[in-house]
Amino acid sequence: MSFFGAVFASLTLYWQWHLSGVALALPFLAFVLIGFAASYVIRTPGEGIKPSPKEERAIMWSSIGEGVGLFLAANIVINLHRPDLLLPSMTLVVGLHFLPIAFAAGFRPFYILGTALVVAAIMGFIVEAPTGGEVAGFMAAGALWLASSIAVRRDWLAKGRTAATV
């Protein structure tokens, strides 16, 4: 999630603010920081959060649907000559992909994340360009970074509980 947050931020910087070069790499610092935290937690002894087979299937099919949805959304928006709607469309697809995962896992934070991304997408569609793309892109990046940080913390706490009971 943190990687895709960086992708959303970089795409927003490029498409909406027309930045290039090193500026596009800056959002990936957040990804690296969250990645280091995740790496630490993964190596920490204890039982972390393990998805059930039902959850794994939901993740797999939702991710496949997300990939197809992103491809279709990008092609539709480009063929309609509306590149200003690309970031809101991408945000909508990514948000919708979290909802079946939330349902399969019974995990309320994914409902919140999916809903936040759908709301960001709707705002991106409503607000006039270029601000709509900025809103959708940066809100998606922020939501994904926050969610990935919370996920790392959740796994760390789960490992701490299992280590304490051993």
C-alpha cells in the first residue's frame, strides 16, 4: 500500500504540478520509511496477522479486478480525451478494490480506507481540473500511507501479544 501511495503522489506531482526529476522520487521516501518499519516487524519473533484462505482469495480476486479496472479506466479516460479524470478514476478503482477484501476479512479499517478513497475520487470528479486531480491523487497517497502504517503497527502489536503469552 505504501508503494502505491508513493505512485499516486508522484503521478500527481508529474501530471498536475508538471514536476520532474528528483521531485518525483521524494514520495518514495515515505515508502522506504514504511518499508523499513515493515521489514523490522516481519523479522520480529512472534505470530503476526495471517490472512485466512477466504481472505487470501478475496485479496487475489480483488487485486486482479483492480488491475483490470485500472487498465479500463485509463483507456476510457484517455479515449474520452479527459486526462484530468485519470487520477480520480484510478483512485475510484483502488478504493473499490478494498471493499470486497474488507467484507471477506470482516476488517472495518478496510471499509474506511475503501470509502475514503471513493470519497476522494468523487471529490476529484466534482472539483474542477486541475485541482480535482490534485485532491484525488494526494488524498489517495495519504490514505494509503496511513493505512500501510496502521497495518505495520497492527502486525507489530499482534507479534507483541503472542510473544508475551509464550
